[in-house]
Amino acid sequence: MTGKTLTRADLAEAVVRKIGLPRNESQELVELILNEISGTLSRGEQVKLSSFGSFGIRQKGERVGRNPKTGEEVPITPRRVLVFRASNIMKERINTGLAKRHSGS
């Protein structure tokens, strides 16, 4: 792994390079898209991005956990968690990329 993390700025820069929008408009576009995705998820709706994957919210109930240092049982409160499921196309892209890296191509 390269250790590089893709950021909002990187996404906006890609829009500048590939589409030619001015930098400030590219940043606004990225923000609008991310806000739409997060707003949809916060309402409990699913987000599906073709050839990429789907994001959803899963409700987790209350359960008993254990403090690993003390062994003490502690209650874990119910909560909603974000889940991502990659599409088969994305899985294939990732695995093809891994195979190329390991074969030296």
C-alpha cells in the first residue's frame, strides 16, 4: 500500500484536471455531492453508486461488552452504524489492481 489517503481536495483537483471547472467550483461540487450522500444516509436511506457500491445505515441494538483491560462488563448503547458494500465491479477492479502489483506489471 502507498499510504496515500484520498481527500476532498484531491477529488476537487481531479475535477479541475478532468472536467476543467475552476478550482472553487470544483470544491463546491465535491461538497455538494458529499453533503447529498451524508444527508441521505442521515435520513436512514440507502445510497447506491453504480459500479462502486452502496452505503447504508444499520441499527445495532444494546449489548453487553467487556473492558479489555479490566474484564468489567459494560453496556454498549444502541446506535446506528454506517455500512459499505462494494459492488462486484469494484471488487474486481481492486483484485485486478492487486494482482498487477504483485506480478510486477
